[in-house]
Amino acid sequence: MDIRERGGGEAADGKSKRPRRKVVTFLLVVAAIAFLAAAGLRFLGIDGTRYMIATTALIPYITAAGVLLGALALVLRRWAVGTVVLLVALVLVAAVAPRAFPDPRPNGVGFTVRVMAANLLVGIADAEAVVRTAREHEVDVLAFQELTPAMVADLDRAGLDDVLPHRVFLDAPGASGAGIASRFPLTPRALAAPSSLGQAGALVDLPGQDLEVVSVHPMPPVVTDGPDQWQRDLAGLPEPDHNGLVRVLAGDFNSTLDHVGLRRLLNQGYVDAADQVGAGLEPTWPSGGGVWPPPVTIDHVLVDGRCPVEDFDVVDIPGSDHRAVIARFVVPAP
């Protein structure tokens, strides 16, 4: 009698577990599909809608989530789900993880330059902090985004001319303004195609050699009108001139290293300064250290591949929603 009762209890317990197993399997499959869809955007180079672009910006987080999901599925003995997810996650790891490690690079022979990029949040960033950062880091060229006339006055009061006396400013109300300030003489140059937001360009007269700089600021891709203008703005940025002057693109790209438009620039011969020195996963927006929205890396200094990158810093600027980025690299002697 006891044996029959025990056997019946085990059968009933097994039946009660089946629905739970099905629910767990269902949830794992749904999570796996979501992960594989996000990974597919990255692998296939699809920017698509603004929601898809926002998803691609989170690839470093999605990569970590995929590793955890795959491991969890294997622990729960959902072998097919776990194996597929983990394999795809490891491919993403191979694409993302190198950004946290410095690349081998030659010793530079030439003129060392420090370029800083700062988004001023429609001119309400702390001008004194901007100038102080430029002074403390011995910045040679500073690319501004969202430079307003009022911010120009604030920068002048903060002593910008004492640090970077030369300027090419296209200041404008709101987010449309841009500018370049420099320790060395500047000549305005239209290097980028016409864009929705200001993207100032200039020739920097370095000792014995010249450098071209663009203050980059394409339209954000998540605006309600969609990402078309963002794509055009990125496509309008100049390619590196492999047989001519060294060219640098610095600013708020509204793009991570996983977006197609930025990867295209890298494929043309630019290198991301942060990636070169192992700081490629350092977030730049939003500043403040919050967890929502998830911090992402959308501010960059892209330098000509002929320029060895020596250092890279990310600095908080009070009043701005972006952190400033500073790259030190060598412009080869002509």
C-alpha cells in the first residue's frame, strides 16, 4: 500500500512540474529570439528605424546579457537554446571586448597634439569648467558642439582666449551651433557636407605641418522624423586624405562603434582614439553616472590611421549631458 501511494505521489509531482518546465522553456526561447534579433542588426549592418538604432547602441549590454542567457539555458539543460545563444554571444564578445584593451601601436615621430571635443548642451554647460579642463589637459584644439552666442560670451569671460586664442565659430541658438578653438592659427574650411546641425571645419597651422579638424555633430537618429538625416550627416563627413593632410573628426557622433555609419568611417582609414588605447567602452552620454538611459559611447575622436594615439581621457563637464573626450596623438612629420 505504501509503495503504490509513493509511486502515485511521484507521478503527480512529475505532472505538476511539466507546466513549469514549459513556461521556463518558453521564456528562454522568447529571450533568445530577442537577443538573436538584436545581434542580427549588428551582424547584418542594419540601422533601420530609430528603435533599431537605439538597440544597436546597447550592443555591449546585449552582449553581456547574451552570455548570461546562454549560460543560464545550459544550466537549465535547454541545450539547443543555450548553445545557439552562447555561440552568437561569443561572436559579439569578439567584436566588443577588444575595445577594452589597448592595441599595439608604433612610437610616434612628429608633433604631439591634444584634441578635445565638448557638447555644451545648447549652451548651458559650465564655461569655466570647459576652459579649466582645456587648460589642465593642455588642449591644443577644442571642438565645440551646441555652441550658442551666449556660451561664446561665457567662454570669453572664463578666459578661453588665454588658453586657445584662435577660433572658427559658427555659433547659433539651440543645438545648431559649432566651433573650433585652437592654440595655433586656424583657417576656416568647409570639410563636411551641408548638415542639419553645424559642423565647423578648420585647418590648424601646427609648427612645421598642418592638420584638418571637423567638429562633428549629426542629427540624433532617435528624433521623431526618423534617422534619415542622421545617416546623411554621417555620410557627408570627409574621408581621410591618405596622401594629403592628416584629418581629425571630433565630437558628438550620436553613434557608437556598432553603428554602420561610424564603422564605415573606420573602414575608410580613421581609427577611434579611445579604442586604440583600451578606453572604447568608456561611456560619454548621458553624464552623471545614472543607469537609465543606459550610458553609451557616442562621443569620439577619430584620427587618421597614420597617427599613433598615445592617450585618451573622458571628463565630466558640469551642466552638460555629455562628457568631454580628449585624445593625445602624434601627427607624423611631413
